[in-house]
Amino acid sequence: MNDSQPLAHKSPPPPPQFLTSVMAKAVERTPYDVWVNISSFLPRSVLSTLSGVNRSFYEIATSARYEVVTFLKFDKQTKRLCKNLSDPNIGRGALVRHVKIEPWVVQPRLKPSHKRGESLWNFVNGVFDPHYAQKKLDERVKQRLQKDIRYVTDTISGMPNLSEYSLEWKHDRSYHPELYRAFLGPLLTRIRGRLVKLSLNVPPEMLRSLAPIALPRLEHLEVGVCTKKLSKGEINEIFDCFAVFVNNLFPTLQSLLISSRLPSQCLDLTRFFTLLGVFPHLSGFALSIPFDGTHLSQPRDLVTFLNKHHLTLQHLQLTTSRCSSADAPIDPESKYWIRNILTSLATPFPCLHDVHLALRPLKADLTPIIQFLADHARDLDALTLTERALTYTEVVDILDGIGAYGHSPRLKQLRLKLQHLSPALLELLASRVPRLAFLELSFGEVVATAAHPGHSGYPAHSSQEEFDLFEAEVRANRRLYAAWELVRIDICQDSRNARLGDLTRILVDCVPALQRVNQLDAASINLRV
């Protein structure tokens, strides 16, 4: 007789319908805030496809879809959008937080008349007035513009939660001045009590119309300038009016960004900065001009403006764009405008903790830049250095300057452009800035430290061999990344042999804290002001 216990029979798996029901109930019980947190990790393009998952995702996807509305043209689809946004029963207009307008060109078209009397009338008028057809076209364009303006203006004016407004201009394209005039002064007047952020890139003569406008809640102002062939006198007149508008923002303005671009033959922003007063809440300032410095003939006037705000400034950004073509000879000292500003400031600025600098000229001595960073190292938690591709040794010098020696450095965000990416550089950052949470690196080739003991970084092998050596070295020393608190890294490789996919895999495997790796292209980095 067999005394052993009989084998227990396994219960059959629950039917699929049961599992589906349980999952549905779990999804239904999940709080809305949890879905919101999940959605924050998803790209907008993915969010829009998930509206059918559940009611929470439907609301999240709908909010994301209408949060930013852009008007690029006016056609039947745009007309439907305006009606949708304006209908209080639908409520889409209440979801909009940011409106962008890039004014369009109305193509003149004269509809053929099918009425014999009207055709005869047009023919007779054409006989007596050779410009009759053109006048009719101009009249139709004018009527169309008025209709477009009315629809768009009324729609935007009815958005109760609108807080950000952007108006864009492409200087190399034709445009209707009527659209810019309507979408600047009159529209701003209607939404003045709601705007917190305003971004303007408009034909320069339009800036005159801003002088009488008051925006009582505006905190952030971004302005792009392109004066083309305007004379110095015309430019001064424009900026005299614009300075009145900016100074009227003194009770609320927290950040000011000014950028100039080509072609701006006679532009000099020096006078503008002399006209600006004191803004008691100004915490951020950014300036981007061509790297030769011709748009700022006297940096000392900007220095005076910045020194007025040394107690409140927390974010400072000085960056460059491509070189301008000047009619007059350029002062050789002009290209050192960033260095000259930094060395003239009444440092340290006690609240400054975020610095973004273009390292121009490319071969200039970095000592003044490093000294400025050293003066603010105690509070520095975000640093961006662009334009110049740094060597390993230069990165070491910068980390030495800001006192990053591994003992609780404050730095949390770092963006660098490198000549080459090597394991030695990753190990350097992991050991010297262990609490770094965000890192952005743009670089040329990936090289192996073992093949370059002096960290010269010039590949000695084929790109495949070099990458294999790089991977082997990173994996062999992965223990060095165990304490690195890096959560996110953005990488951009400017090379025909880019291996960003493989590099992403290596980083995820070897940096335990890493949660997110973004692969960027050079264009996205260059577009950042």
C-alpha cells in the first residue's frame, strides 16, 4: 500500500474575462493623480494616442492636445478649430494655456463670375481702368484679412486660462503688416490681464506700438530682434518706444531675454540697456547676439544694468549666434564681449545659481570664465557651457574651479560640449559630481581611455574597435557609477559614425540610478537660445 499523500491538483487558470474584469476595476480605482504622473513620462505624440485607455487618460490627452494652440494659416480646418475653442458647451478654450501665431500670407484670388451682368460690369470697368482687376484682388485680400483677424482675435480673447502668448516672424518671407498690427497691440489689450509670459519676434517697426500697452501680470518677456537694413536713427526711435513698454513692467517682470540675429546691419543694443530702469523682481536675464559682438558696442552699459540687479539675479545666460556682416570695421576687442562682461561685474551675485555661457572666441583663455564660476561655486546648481568643444583637461579645470571634488557639491544640472566622449570623462563626472541629476553631453567621436593614456582623445583605431574598447572599459569599471545619482542624460553625437543606440544601452546597464536617456540631434541643441 502506498502511504504517500495524493498529489494536489492545480487550480485551472482564471478565464480571460475574469482577468479583464479585475484589470478594468483596478484601472478604474487608480487615482487621477497617478495617471497624471504616469503621463508626465510620455511624449506628447504618444499621449494623443492613449485617449481611449480610460476616462482619466482621455482627459489628460485632451488637455495635452489643447494646452498649446498654434495658428499657422486660416482655412476651413482652422475655422472649425476656432468654433470648437469658442463654444462654451464644449469647453476646449478653457484648456488652452499657450497660443502661438505665425501669421500667414493670403493668396489673392479673383473668383470668376457666373452672372452675365457682373461679368459685363467687370469687363467695362477693366476697359476704363487698367488697374481694376488688381484693385478687386486687393479688396478681396483686405476683406479676407479682416475676417481672419476677427475669427482669431475673438477666439483667443475668449480663452479664460491663457497665460502665454507667442508671435513669430520669418524675416525672409513676405507678410501682411495688418496681421502683425492686429495680433500685437489690439489683441494684447484684450488679453492683458491674463498674460504671464510674452514671446515676440516681429517686424521691428511693430515694436513702437507696444509703448502705451500695460500688462499688469507679465513676468517673462522674450524678444527677438532683426532690423535688416534699418538705419541707426530708425532703430533708436524703435527702441526708445520699446524701452517704455519694458520699463512699465517693473512691478512684475522676473525674466528678460533679448536675442538679435542676422541681418541687422546697424543694430546696437547699447542704447537700449541704458534706457532700462530697475526691476525689483528680476531673477533671470539672457542675451544672445552674433559672436563677434557688433550688436553690443559698449558692454559696460549692460554691465551697469546687470549690477543694478545683482541682489536678485538667479539665472544668467550669455550666448552667441553666427557672425554678422558689419559695414564698419569691427573692433578686435568686440569678440570678447562675454569675457569683458563677466570680468566687469560686481561679483559675486549672492543669488546666482544657474549660469549658461557660450565659450567664445573658441580658442580664448578660459581663466576669466573659470574665475567667474569659482566666485559663484557655492550656490551653483546648474551650469551650461556651449560652442567650444572641451578637452578632458579643460573639464578637469572647470570642475576644479567650481570646487567639485566629490564632497557634497551642489551642482545638479550640467551641459557640456566635448571633443570626445571617453570612459575617463564619465568616471571623472561620476566621482567629482556624484549628486548630478541631469547631464547633457554633445560630442564628436567616442574613444577609449586605455588607448589614450594622456586623454588626448584622438582615435587610434577604427570607429568600431574604438567603440568596443570604450564599452569594455565602461563595463569593467561599472562599480565607479554605483553611487552616481544621475537620473537623466541627454546625448548628441555629431559624427557620421554615431552609435547613440548602443551608447544608450551601455549607460542604462552601467549607471544604476539612470531612468531616462534622450538622444538629441545637433539642430535641437543649436536652436536653444
